[in-house]
Amino acid sequence: MVERADVTRNRAAVLQAADALFRTEDADRVTLARVAEAAGVGKATVLRHFGTLTGVVEAVIAPRVAALRDAASSGPPPLGPGGPPEDALHCFIDALFDFVLDNRALIRALEHRSPDAYYANSASQWWIGELRRRIHTARPAADSDYLAHAVFTAMRADVLDYLRSARQMTPERLRKGLHSLVPPAN
């Protein structure tokens, strides 16, 4: 069945409005009502398409998640398969760090849904698994499960925002710190 043009247009307007609000507002200030108003639709329209604000956030971030996952799964090395293990690991850390910096308002909106929300969603599970696999490949003797979770936790959007604002750490310093958690094998 083909979707009506107004339905498609409304969905796109909601996603565009939500993306704009999360780029310019504190995540705590973005509500379904504000998204609906910015999109020029009723709150019921947003609810019908996405169910909850979390559904809106997940829909906005989904194509970005898919792009990073595709690049890591089938893109050119070293982010994609086939590169030297050390390069593949550090390239993935860089890509994930850049992803979090670019999408931190959306990620913050998801981080606090429940106690394990940051770790339990399917994208995070894949990223942790990919970190674990790349750490194990580069350092077979290391505790790759622990290190994957430690690196991933260090990339929480709220942690990065705190370190950038309250501790005045630059993105370059943060990136260097992440890489130091899994230093090159000797």
C-alpha cells in the first residue's frame, strides 16, 4: 500500500523539526508538543507516527546509526573490514566518538530513559560488540569485554558534555584519552 502524500510529508516535517530542536535546545526542553508545533502538525499526528518522544528520537537518529554501522561492516578499511587490527580498532573509536559528538543531544535524550538505556538499545549493543571484537582482534590477551564497555561508557554524551563544559576539555584531548584506554600493543 502506498502511503498518502500528506502522511509522508507530516512524518518528514516531524523528523526535521525534532532534529532542529535537538540541535538548538537542551534535550530536556524538547517535548512532543514542541516538536508538533515546530512541524506544524498536531501532537496526535506525532503520537500516531512515533508513539513517544523516544520514538521520534530513535527515528531521527536511525539513518545516522545505519550509516555508521554500514561503514564499519562493509565500508573501506580501516573502518570497514580488511584493515590492520590496530588501525581498525582506533578508526572505529574515532568514528564512534565523532558520531556521539555530532549526535549528543539525541543520544542524551535516549540515555536517561531507563537505568540501562545507554547500553540496552540495539545500536549500543552492536557498537559494544564491535568494540569488543576489534579489541580482541588487536589484543587477544586483553579483557575485551571490560575494555569495550569502559571505552563505550567514556563516550556517553552526558560524560562528554560534562568534560567539555565543566572541565574545559577539548575534543582532541577527549579523543586522545579514549585511545589511551586501549594503547597500541607492544
